[in-house]
Amino acid sequence: MASQQTPSTSIRGVSCGFRSVPEYNACRMKGVFLPNSPPYDASPNARCQSSSLMGDAGEQSAGHPLINSSVDAVDGMQIVDATPKLPERDFAGSAYIPVYVMLPLGVINMKCELVDPDGLLKQLRLLKSANVDGVMVDCWWGIVEAHSPHEYNWNGYRKLFQMVHELKLKLQVVLSFHECGGNVGDDVCIPLPHWVAEIGRSNPDIFFTDREGRRNPECLSWGVDKERVLRGRTGLEVYFDYMRSFRVEFNDFFEDGVITTIGVGLGPCGELRFPSFPVKHGWRYPGIGEFQCYDQYLLKNLRKAAEARGHSFWARGPDNAGSYSSRPHETGFFCDGGDYDGYYGRFFLNWYSKVLVDHGDRVLYLAKLAFEGTRIVAKLSGIHWWYKTASHAAELTAGFYNPCNRDGYAAIMAMLKKHSASLNFTPAEFHMLHQREDFSNSLSDPEAVVWQVTNAAWDVGVEVVSENPLPFLDRVGYNKILDNAKPLADPDGRYLSSFIYHRLSPLLLERQNFMEFERFVKRMHGEAVHDLQV
């Protein structure tokens, strides 16, 4: 869906590549620092440094037509100023797409207190000066209902919302029912409520479980949606009580139009998917992941489905699906012609994906009751690795029954349409702008995932919002977002309904970075910019 005007040439030294949050925090946009290597240093490291501004074909950057670079020396270091000269689309007069900025994860502490209100106020004023439409914040279940069931503490959030209101900014709020910590970009730890953890110690089946019996306490298993295992309440009742408490507590902000959108957490990272690729259990990219249906409640559901089908011996998970970091061709289930496409495989995958859709259906039904008249959003992430294989194994373990001969996203979009919910889709290709891993061996096709999912939504009239999964500050990344937000080749002129920038940080507010961000906001709003590169 990206514009055809954007070259595919890889320009190292233009974007901030990082593998981890610390590496990202150390990144600066003004240039790339390269040590001066002595002429006798022919080590691989030296060669790597001297070629770090070369294109994929090995051309030196000095002769590259897309890079205008200057080199200075400071204390024995070369400062390479790499300014991209990429042709850009002119978005003047195009659709207005609201831009929201995600607030830091630690803006509210575990006591539900607003952290550094004076510093935050200064940052919000800067965002206001850039004409952003509003901010997005997570309301964490593990903070608000931390100690006892039905005891909700919203104090810090009320102070935050009031500050946003006084600046005449809008709010998107995500009700986050998962833990924070351990995922890419997480810089704080917010566990599930203490009383839930206590229940989990005596009944670990409330959590998703893999074939080896390893529990994942990141969020509740969807198997407890209708099980009274949470101090007399079902999972659905816990979610609904939390939603109602929020709606009553912040009624004034709804009435004043400050809160425009409610995002509803539906799984790990707040996304509607099974937690099939947890790093803490040994998953490494581009592993296919593992099915997460081995807690007693989901197994009971599987037994009922198998018996209803007349094949009770199908009440089991696949025994030849490999492990977290396996490749599809290494397994009997996911390989070409594998069991995934046999009678049992189709039964199991239909059941597994239906569990996902049914969970979203039930929770969004309750959200619509609690927040009538307010836009509801559900989040989906693009799983792009192994997309070019027949089985699409990584999608299957995550709950998306999307092999090459089946549309695995149509049922999800129909469910969202049923509840008038919008889709928050994180295009996986944005990951690739800033990662150094080699994707060539994973048969990945992120742009195809973007095309399939967004068109599946638009085809049934579901609005699409998006966000960048990892922070970036460069024009290359912003242009990629713009191309996806306002597709050039779409015959129906469809575009994103809003965009969420991930996330507010001191680095974003540095002068040069903030000027680039302001320029991006103008173009998302359909305004002209004076320095368009054509």
C-alpha cells in the first residue's frame, strides 16, 4: 500500500536502527559517529564501520544520489551528517488525519499518582504548539484495581485528564488488562492486580498455558471468560465492572467531549491474539511460536467442540507443531502439505481461531454497553514472518487462521463491524524500518499483511487507526507512515481515521527532532510544507 514514489533503497545512517530500548535511548538524529580507523586496521569491525553508510548494493554513500552528506572530525571521531534526499508526495489539501501522542508508560505510578506533573505540563504544552489533536494513555488494571476486587483508585488519572482538558487537547484511553514489562518498548513493570496473582498461585489455569505446561501471567486466559474463578466473578464480569467504574468516574470528561475513544485490551500487549511468541519462554525471531490452549478451561472447551463434531479423539493440540523457535519446514504440522490442512488440522485451527473471535465478541459487546456513543477500538498487530509460506505458521499459533487458501481476518472484521468498533492495526513493516535483523530467511511480507488486513477492514466499513510500534524520529519513517495513512493507489480514496505516535519522550522534544515531528503533523493534517522534496 505504500506509495510507489518511495524508493526501496536501504540507506543506513538515515534511520535510527535499534534492537532494544537502551540502544534506542542512546540514538541521536544529528548524525552517525564513526571512529577514524588507522590505515593498518583491516579488521572486520573496521570494514563494517567504514561501510555503514552504504546501500544494499554496496555503493559508497559519497556517490549515492539520495544522500547529501558532510563529514567533520571531532576528537578523532567522524561526524557524518546524512540528510535524506528522497522524493516526497505532496499531501497539501489531502484528508485531515488526527494525530495523537502516546504518553510514557510510567506517567502514572503504582500508587496511581501522577508522576512529575510540572514536567509533563511543559511537554504537553509543546505538543499543543505542534497542533497535535490529543494524547493517548493506558489505564492499567494492575494499578487501578491493584489490591482488592471492586476497589478502584483513579486519582492519578483524574489529575492527568484535567491537565489535558485545560490544554484543550483530546484523550484516547486504553483500558489495559495485561501486564506491562518484558515486551519491546516496555520501560516499566506493571503486573496484574495482586489479588489476581494470588488466585493464580493456587489456580495457575487462569493463565494461558503452552504444551509443556508453562504459564504466561501476562493476561488472563480467555478460557475464564465465563468461569467464576476470580473471587466469585467471571473474567467478563471483571472486565465489565472495570469499564463501568471508569465510565462513572469520568462522566464529566465524556460529557465535555474530552474522551473521544476507548481502546479495549483484549490480550497480550492489549492485542487480540494468543500470546504465542513470549521471549521469556524461549521464542526468538523468526520462530513460529506455539499454541496456547493447554489450561484446563480451554481444554474443556476443546473437548466439547470435538465431541460435538463426533470425534472425541480430536480433543488435543497438535503433537507435531514444533517449538517456539522452530521453522515451518521443520514441523510435520506446518510444513507444505502438513497436517494443518488435513481434517484434524482444519478442525483444530477453526476451533482455535473461533476462541479468539468469540473473546473479542463478548468483551466488545460489554464495552459497547458501558461506553454507548463513544468510539470503541480493538488492537491487532501484523504478524508478517512466514507469510510467504503456505501455512502462515506464525499467524496460526497467534490465532489468525490465515493460510494461503483462506482469509483469516474476515471473521475478525465482521465481529468488529457488529459492534461498530474500529481497528487499531500496527503495520509490522514499521518494525522493519528500525531493525537490523535479516528478514530474508523468514519469508516475510509485511506490506502484504498491511494490504490484507486494512482492506479486510475497509471492505466491511470498519475504520482503521494505526500507530508505530517502536519510536523513530526521522523523515524516512514519517514518510512511510504518511504513505500508508493516505494510500496513493486506493481507488476509493480511503485513509486512516487517526494516527497515534509512539511515544512522548525527551528525545522527541529535542529541537531538530521536534521540528521534523511538527512537519509530519502538518502533512497528516493536509497542510502544505515549504521544504517538500520533489
